[in-house]
Amino acid sequence: MDFVCNFPCISILLCLFAGIISSGLRSHAAMWVNTALLAVNTALSVFTLTYTLENGPFVYVMGRFPAPWGNEIRAGVLEALMALFFCIIMLLSLFGGRHKLLQEVSENKIGLYYVLTDLLLSSLLALIYTNDLFTAYVFVEINTISACGLIMIRQNGRTIEAAVRYMIMSLLGSGMLLLGLCMLYDLTGHLLMSNIRESVALLAADGQYQIPLIVAIVLMSVGLCIKSALFPFHAWLPDAYGYSTVSSAAILSSLVSKGYIFLLIKIIYRVIGFDIYHDTRIIDILFLFGLMGMIFGSLSAIRENDIRRMIAYSSVAQIGYIYMGFGMGTEAGMTASVFHMLSHAATKSLLFIAAIGLTDVSGGSRKFIELTGSGYRHKWAGVTFTVGSLSMVGVPLFSGFISKLLFAQAAVQNHAKMLPALIVLGISTILNAIYFMKTVIRIYTPVEDSPYEGVTFRQTSMYSVVLAAFIVLNVILGVSSQPVVDMIRRGLAEFM
């Protein structure tokens, strides 16, 4: 085995060890440990992606004990691509909100903040790479606890309420996932994903235990839908994203929900089998809820008068896009959903980071009336927010356009669902334009006798670099999307 095959395991262990080490360090030292960790893991992900592109997927047996006694990690093109993207987005999100952290979190808790981000990254990487279903569940819980801590570390009434609501919904989702996992283990006698798939295929071929099998699939699917905030399980999301620290909001909106969705993709392909999952008709329910989320999430965003809660409600609509792609039940639909996971992660974190610059030159207010003209007072944040808004609407040259194009192409290939998918896609795009362009017009509307006239933002060089990096990442996904789409298709084919 080549040495690079150790990198996925090393990246997960590094995160866990960094969390342990940071717990005993001062805040400044913990920050640098976190930065070094993200830089190293980004490099490891690049090497892993390069290796899998050249040699195909590989399985790493931990401790050299085969299943069922040992544990396995599997790395392919799609896993390595997602790991690389997650590391980049987390690095940019933390850098983009670093200048606000001292204002949002008490100094004696900044070290704890970086411990939580280390543990969160370990759980995300484990969900991407693990080949064992129970190991995935363990890291789902680590992910939940870390995310809850990132929400409530900014101590005020709204964040505590948001964290409690998030914890209640997440525990409900985790409970359903665990019940489904236990039923599947009882039916198959395996926890390793590839072994479960073989047993499920035999059960389906013999027609045995079909009802318990469907119940197990439904429980796992609904549990992950709750945790990823699919409509109508999204009630916890606006407060969690809207009142946490700016870095936490960027990370939660762009990465945490995507980790759960990626686990669902693995369950569909590598645990149950795509054809068997399709035959259960669960995808039709996911399709329906996805369409509803696209509409109702956008309508809620239009009604909002708070820029961060508006961005948060937009995430409900974007999660709906992803599940609509799942519900099409085709390779093209799944490819569009995975690409949209990348596009949404890059764009939504950009919007949260840019929004903080606009609010800082508006007396800290997040109300639209106070943000009038803020694009002139903080030009760089205004430009970046405009780029993110254009991407979310689906304007060419940006990643959101490619997402919507892929969804439209996937809809045309599925005649049974083509009409509702295209209609809702069009309506959702119009609604996206209403609330995002309304915001852009607001921040570029000149105002006379504004109490914030002449207020400028002391822009740090790091903040400027982060905003520029987000714009570049979004444009790259928009104008050079074909290599990324090809890697997604290859990775999904390897799952089969």
C-alpha cells in the first residue's frame, strides 16, 4: 500500500489530537494550531485527490484487522474532492470572521471555540471517508455536539434558545438514524457498508423482510433529512444561523448540513444500493419536500427584515434544490445535487462573511432600513455580497448558474418529473431574484442625512483576502465547472 493511502486516516486523527492539544492552550496558540491543522489537512486532501484520480479508490483497513473486527476507511475521487472543499471553506470561514471573534465570544472561551472547530472538522472528514455505518453514527453525534457548542458559545438569550432548538431536532434525527441502523444490522448482521449492500441485495432478490427493510431505510432517510434542515424540518435553522458568530454561521450553513447529506448519498449508493432505494419510492417524497422547500424557504426569506436571517432562510430553499435532485432518481439529478452542495457551500459562506462587513458600517444593525447605502461605506463587502447574490440567482459566470443548468438538464431527462421540476425551478429563481436583488438595491441606494454617513470600516488585510478568495472560488466553479462535474460523475460511478 502506498503511503498516501494513510492520509485520510491521518487527517481525521490530526483533528482529534488538535482538539485535545488546543484544550490546554491559550486562545492565541489554539488559533495557530487550528490554522496549521487546516493547512495540513488541505494539503493531505490534495494529495489524496491526485492519487485517486490516477489510481482509483482504495480501502484503508485500520489496525490491519478486517471487518467485522476492524474498521475501514474508503477514499475515492468524490470523497477526496469533498474533503478538500470542506477544508478550504472552513479555513476561509474562520479567517473571514476572525476579526469579529473577540467581540462575539469572551476571551476565555476562544480556545474552546477552536477545540469545537477541530472536532467538527474531524466529524465531517470521518463522515466523508468512513466505510462503517456505526462509525458514521458516532461521528454524527460528535458533529451535533460540536455544532451546538459553536451556536451557543456566543452567550445571549437568542443563541441559547437556538442551540436548545437545534439540539432537540438533532437528537430526534439522530434517534431515527440509530433506530434505522439497528434494524439494518438486525436484518443483515453487518455494519460495513459494502457488506450491508450485498446482504440487502440478497434480501431484495429473495423478497424477504421487505417491510422491515423499507422501515429501516425510511428511518435513516428522515433522520438525516431532519439534521440537514429539509423542509418542513427546518424550524431550528434561522435562529441557529442568524444569531451565532459570523464564522459559525458560515461553517454551519456551508458544511454541517452537507456532511449529513453526503452520508445520505453514501447510504443510497453504498449501503442500500441505488436501484433498491429507487424502488422504495422514498425518492418521490424527497422530491416533493425538496420542491416545497424551494418555494417556502424563498417566501420566508422575502418576508425577513434581517439580512442574516434572510440568508439563513435562503439555505432552506437551497437544501430543497439538493433533495429535488435526489428525488429525480437519475445519475444526472444526483450529479446536479452534489455540484450544488459545493456551489452552495462556497456561496453561502461568502454571503455571511460579506454581510458582517455591511452591518459593521451600519452601527451593527442587521435591519434592511439601516443597511441602506452600506455598499458605498464598505465597497469591498458590497461587491462581494453582490457576487454572492448573483450566484444564488443563477447569473452566468458564477457557480449558481451551473447548478441550475445541471438541475434543468436532469429534469429534462426525467419525463415523469420534468414539468414540476422546471416550473418550481423557474419560480424559485424568480423568488431568489426578489430577495437577493432587493438587498443589493438596498445596500447601493444613496441615503441623505444617514447617521452612518462617513462611517468606514477598518478593513483588515486578512478580511480582504478572504473575500477575494471566495469570489475567485465562485467564479472558478462558474467558468471551469466541467472538470469538477467530471470528478463528481466519476466518484458516483465508483460508488456503484
